[in-house]
Amino acid sequence: MLKRKIENVLMGWKNTPNKSQLIEMKPLDFEEFLWANGIGEQVIKTLKKCLENATPVPEALHNKMQELMLQYTVVGGMPEVVQKFVDTKQMNAVLTLQRDIIRSYEYDMVKYADNKDKPLIRECFQSIPKQLSKKNKKFQYSVVKKGATAAKFAGSLQWIEDAGIVSRCYNLELPELPLDGNAIQDIFKVYMNDTGLFVSMLEDGTQYDILQGNLYGYKGAIFENLIADIFAKMGRKLYYYHKDSGLEIDFVTRYKGGCCLVEVKAMTGNTKSAKTILSHPEKYHVAGVIKLGQYNVGKTDNILTIPLYLGFLLTEY
């Protein structure tokens, strides 16, 4: 049944006579990407068991899944792009298709938006890589254009979000439930809904660097966008926590009935902010921390460390 579903998704695109409709098609999530690459239900059951028991994934499977995760990071889930990758494994061909899709987005911005909004929407869209490359990834209209304000560009950002191209990740007053009730509506980050398309907007060679593990300055942006992609396709709303005092949590989500901090580490790194929050239960009502990175599964106290590729299995609310 799983194989038939993924084949239907991919063949549905191939049989679409007007490929401009691609922008309206729902991208594949990471699990569907695994199916397309021959990873079946039994393997996913093994991964679920390792997550549930907080035990390491067997080394051979762990290495294979890390490889597939990096491939998903650069390929993403657009049906035509996944099909090209499955058929050829040629990253140059993948990148060409992705940039064609980006151009189709920009074309639709010009075609369907009001005349006065067309240049604003394009500038807003093209600023996303710059927004995410900053240490503080909060979306700033001044990054779109010097002197720009929300009054001028807020509608443009809303147009891009309504088109399904990006998702907002809202800052929280406090990392506690209910998350939506604690969200600050005018302070947010913006992530691309397809991490492969985000990577295609970066400079040439970025795909190769990611696949080789050489991430340099963009590593935070790339893997945060990856987890945002995974969470958004799961139907999770996106939240984070940032205070001027220096506390910074990449994502905050509901998990197993509690408020959970989620830290994303491209390679290795500490969880200083998360540990600070955990050490003050009288102030912060947090159940635990999930640390995602280039690790295997492990648990120390209430910090669960898991590889990036297990993010799609964090389904319990």
C-alpha cells in the first residue's frame, strides 16, 4: 500500500498535462521520500522502536538514514524533483528543476498579484536566504529593503504564505502551553516549506557541500529549515523562543502532552539555553528537551538526543 501511494504521487505529476500546476501540488514529506527511495515499512518500524525505547539505531541503518536525510535536504519533496532524483541521482538535473520551480513562483507573483504589489512580493521572497543567514533569524522587513516597514511589505509576505511557499514560526512570550496563546504575532521567523527549494536559492556548490557534510556558515539555516519543513508537513504549527537576555530555542512544540524544547544542531553543540530553562521549573513549565543533530539516539535525564532523520517520527501530541 505504501509503495502504491508514493507511485501514485509521482505518476500523478508525470501525467499532469500542464506542469505549471506543480506549484499547487503538495510536496512529499520525508517519509514519502523514503518510500520513493526503497525504504519500506519494516525499516520505519525499526526506527520507531529505537525512538520509543531511546536506544541507538543499528549502525548500518543509521549511516544509510543519515545519507538519505542529507539527500532529502537538497532534493526536498517536489514531485518532479523527487522523480528526477530517483531516476538519475544527478544533482545538477535536480538543481535545474528546482530553479525552474523558483522561477515559476516568481512568474506567478508577477502574473497574479496586483501591479503595485508585484515588485514588493518578489523582493520579500528573494530576501528569505538573507533572513535565515542572520544569527538572529527573526524576519526583518529592513532586510528585504533598506528602510522597509511592515506597513509596506506585510501584505507581500502574506501573499507568499498564502501561496503555500513559506511558513511562519512565531516567537513565544514563554515556552509553555498553550503555545498559540503565548505566540507573539509580530515577531516571527520565516521558513521555506520545501527545504530543497530553499537550498536551490543558495549559491552554486551548496548542494555538494551539504552532501559532503561541509556546511560552513549556512549550517544553522539549512538544518533549521529542514526541521521546519518536516514539522510543517506533519501539520505542526511552528514556534520558537528568543529573549534579549540570550536565551534562544530553535523550536518549541507540544510532545507527549507537554511543552518540549527542540534544539537543532547541524553537527555537534551544547544546549545551554535549554539547560538554563530546565534548571528553573518554577519559571518555565517545560517537560523536556529534544536535541536533533548528527547523532544516534540517546537519553540523559530529560534530554532526548536523536538524529535529524527521526524528526518525522515525533508525532505524539
